[in-house]
Amino acid sequence: MSQPETSLMNRIVSLSKRRGFVYPASEIYGGLNGFWDFGPLGVQLKNNLRDAWWRSMVECPPIGPDGKPLSILGIDTSIIQHPKTWEASGHIGGFSDPMQTCRQCKKLFRADHVEDMLRDAEWVVSFADAMKVAAAETLKLGAFLQDSVTFDGAAAQNWAQRKGKRLAPGLALVRNSTVTLSWLDEDMRNNPSGKLSFMDLLNYMATEQKAKTGLQTPCPNCGGDLTEPRQFNLMFESRVGAVEADDDSGKVYLRPETAQGIFLQYKNVLDTSRVRPPFGIAQVGKSFRNEVTPRNFIFRTREFEQMEMEFFVPPEDGMKWYEFWVAERLRWWEEQGVSKETLFRHEIPDADRSFYSSATSDIEYRYPFTAPGFGELEGVAYRTDYDLKQHQTFSKTNLEYIDQENSRRYLPHVIEPASGLTRGVLVLLCEAYQYDESRASPEWLKLKPSLAPIKAGIFPLVNKDGMPEVAEKLYLDLRRTHTCQYDAKQSIGKRYARMDEAGTPFCITIDGDTLKDQNVTIRNRDTAQQERVALDQVKNYLATKLA
């Protein structure tokens, strides 16, 4: 079926708010950038995904290469840890991003995100169209910054006067087109081909006085010129104690990741549980990063939830377990209903890995805003013994494992599968979104039944003739084992539409025939097909379908 003009991501965001999956945080006060609240359906979907991860990691861990179940234990550590934690982990000294500020609109940007943001900026696409850089479809995909372009000064000045004042008021071309174009024209006369890359052209357009400043990088927001990159720490600071001290003695940080709490409690878990390497410690919890450019809905936020597991292994077995966990995590996401075609294993090159990592792979997903490319969903990192060694040094606590069987002591190496729970919800919404004009609601969510927020809708066909009583009795019975919703309002078609938009896999209707033959009609969300099932078999039917 034909899709509406609105972008796929905008439709997903709109449906998410309209049906109560995700709301902007503090919306009645104008919102707070980088923060989102989960509504009734969203929190249920998030909890279902969290519980599926916990079940597969802690309650029923995978079978290892030797055919035996792995040992993985759960933990829940504090959001605020001793400040030395973050010195040992390297976050205080190295957890920062290069930032740039626009001199015109004063907005902050991560330097490594500027080029990606320029691809999507409305003013850049508009200017590219005026310069006839590429076909409209290429512009829409954002793959045009490195395209070669022949500069047309008249077209640029016309764009600045007609569209630039509204779209890019900070752009040097718009602010002072005469000066910008005069020296650019001179530069072009010295360029035999008269051509340059479109990105270079943007740098020229953002520069008012080249002789004084050199070429400038344009601001994705207004077109203004950006400052040189400078480091910006991403951790949120707070204080402990009843009285605020003049020095930093009470300074603490909201954790930027859940992993460090696991490393701090590794020895306690080892001493109080009957485990030995290889074994894992898992936890789910909130983390906080002061992202300067949160974007793409709940993909990059300042407050988010993580699902992390640290797997402790003998040093000589590190690579074996690394490959095991990469394959296992890919398999798990497919098990949650994510198609194999939308997942990608990105092996991080040596030059791009953290210095302490022997190997890292990102499990990536083809989000609507990255398509046809991919964006990170989960990372699997072989962290060696770096973390335990750092905490052993800073805390002066011996964290070695004593292997009595082999008469040796060692610091275990660590494999870390770390996934964003918040980002996982986004993947499920993107993967599940369907559009079909022939249905009661053209928008519907094809969620894996076991993850769906509502498992079944129970409807009396009409609100009379004994049907509500039968429907209510069935609802009261089913709600003990499944999240169900009773709905007797409006036409049956509108009720189906509401359930489809919520991703509910089954709708059960009690009609006039039910009172005669004790059968109900069950509608399948995915196929819209209906079948008659005995009233006393509905519970078994759902149990089979939702397993």
C-alpha cells in the first residue's frame, strides 16, 4: 500500500505519543531536550523487553560451547558510586567529547556529529537543490556532501535572498553575501576546474572573512560559523551531604554506565556465590550522559536504561568467549522479532577501538534515520583485565581469582555485551511499524506477541443481551495470566484499530452465537483472519500462541 508523505520516523514518533508509548518529558513546560517519559503502553513494552533479557541472561542463561548452561548472576548497584570509581575507570579524565559552539545561534554540537547533522539540515538540502548538486532522491538520502559541484554565484545569491534568510540566518552568505561572494569568486578564478566538493562549498558559504579566520564549518542549525572543537565532560555532577562544601569533597557523579558497579561488586559476588570463571554478572539500570546533541527520538538521550552483562573468563579463553557472545546477542535480537536483514555486525577497526579492548563488535540496526546504513544497538567488547586492574590499583584491594585446581592466581578477562534498553524499545517500534490502508487503522504494530504490551483485547459485540457479562467473566479469568484489556466502546472495527495500533496480537469477541454455542471469535492481528474457539479453550489457545 502507498505510504503517506510524512517521513517514517515522524510517523513512528507521532504514533508513539498518540497511543501512549513515549511522551516528551515535562511537555506542559515546553519539554526538556534529551529526556523522554514512557507512557502506559511504552513502559509495559520496555518492561517486557527487559524481562525477556533478564530471563535469557540470568534466570535461564544460554548453553555454552561445552553444552552446559552458563552461570550468570543478577545484581543491582547504586546509581551514585564513590567518586574514585570514575577516576579508576577513566571517565573523569577521558569521558569527554569534542564540542563546537555556533558563534551566531550559540548552540552546542559534537564535532564528530556535525557532518551527519548537516546531511539532514533543511537549509543544507535546500541550498544543495539550488546548486543542483544531485537528484532529489539523492538529496533525500543525504549522500551528497562529497559530491562535486560547479559553483554558481548568481544562484547562490538568489537562494540567500529568497530562502536563506528564513532557513539559515546565521550563514555568512546570508549575513553578508557581497563580501563572501567577492573573495570566493577570486578563489574560483584560481581553480582551473571551477569545481569543488559540496562540503567545501558549505565551508566557503559559512566564512565571511577568509583572510582572518580561514574556512569555517557551518552550523547545522542556522548556518553560522562554529568554534574550534574543545573537550566537554559528559558526566552529570551532584553533591552528597547536608551542607554544600566550598571544595569538591562532596562532589559525586550520576553513573554514565552500569558496568562499573558490577566491577566494584565482582569480589563480593565471587565470595558469596558458588561460581568460578567463566561466569557473568548482569544488571539493568538507569545511566546518565550529558549529551550535547541528543537526537533521533529515544535513540540518543541524556537519561537512558542499559542492559549490561560482564562475563569473567580465564585470560587464555577471551577470544573464544568474545565470538560466542557476538553470535549469541545477534541470535537473541532475531528471537525478539528483529529481522536478520535489518541487523549488522560491525567489527570496530583497531584504530577506533578503546585502547584497552582486544576486540569490539557493534550490533547495529537499520533505523529509519540511518537507512540505508545502520546505527548502534548493542556493543560486545572484549575489555581484557583493564577494569579489574584499574580498580585493584585505585582501591588497593586484591581482586585476583584464586584457581586452586590449577594452582594459579589471575585477574579474569571480561567480555561485555552492553545493550541500551531504551534504544531496544526504539528498535522494536521501528521494526514493528506497518502501514496498510486496507485495515481499520492503516498504522499498526507487528510486535512479537510475547513482547506486546497488551496480549488480548476482550470485546462484547454489543453492550447488551448478556454479552458484556460473558466478556467480563472471560476478561477476569484471562487477566490473571495475561495483560488484557476489556473494551466495549464504539464499533468493533474501531476497537480492532485501537488494538492494532497498540500491537495487541489477539482480539476476542463475544457475540450472540457465543451464548448459544459457547464459542468466541478470535482475530489474529497479523493476518486479520478470524477463527471460532471454544470459550473454555481460550486460555489454552493464548498460552500456546504467546509462548
